[in-house]
Amino acid sequence: MLVVEDIVDTGHTTRFLQSHLARQQPGPSLRLCTLLDKPSRRVVPVTIDYCGFCVPDVFVVGYGIDWNEQYRYLPDVCFLEEHEHAPPRADRGGQG
């Protein structure tokens, strides 16, 4: 079974999903593929089998990833610069 994620950040969601699926005995293997990985934010260890890109600790948008219902349809993955309309740096729990 292949689990496909948009972004792996802290690892909490990914670890929960992997544990839940493993209990269901999905077959001979359970693999993880992610478009974006933020290893600097990792709190829970996860093994990523296939990774598109590693990104630094910045808020990313575009290519299906949004912020406040905006920027989802950008054709590229972009960094959201901090300004008055951007989320505070400490509030990034939604990714990951």
C-alpha cells in the first residue's frame, strides 16, 4: 500500500495514519510518498520512502496547498512571506 501525502511536517498525522493502516494489515508493505518534507519540524520520527522535495521551515502554498483558502491554485510550490496577512510562525500546526 502506498500512502501519498502533500507535506510531512511534525510527523504526528503521518505516524497516526501509518499506525492505523498497519493494524489493518494492508499487505506485504506499507510505503510513504510525499511531495514535500520539512525534516527540521519533525517531532515524531517517520520513514519517508519517496520524497519529492525537502523544504526549509517556511510556510508553503500552491500546487494544492493553501493558506486561509488562498493560493491553492498556484501552479508552483511557493513560500508565503510573513506579512500582516500571513499566519504567525508559531501557528503552523495545520501542515503535517
